[in-house]
Amino acid sequence: MKLNSTIDQIKKGGRIVYNDGRPGHSGVLATVLAVDKKGMTVQFDDRADTTRIGFSDRQWMDFIEVAD
């Protein structure tokens, strides 16, 4: 599901998927650990460290969708 209103669609405990088309960057799933009005902290399934993603960071947000 393409994001329309991030604060309403992304919830703690929810799942997102990142896909920018590059090898290794397609269909990468993550669990949302925390959400605030400026962004979210996620744990990608294929990484050991958490990642902070700002809702205004287009290099991330243009390629994130809510996982079904």
C-alpha cells in the first residue's frame, strides 16, 4: 500500500517494505519499533542495527510502503 499520510498509516509493531529497485534493496521488510511526528525507528529483517527514518527524508520515504 502506497503511503498517503505516514503518521496515520505507520504504527508501532506494523510492517513496512522498502523497494528502490537495486539488487538487495527490493522487497526488504522491516518492523516499526517506534513512531513519532517526525519519523520512525525500524528494524529491517536483514540488518542487525535499527534504522531511524525521517518522514521528510525522500530518499527513504519515496520507496517505502506498508506491508500487507
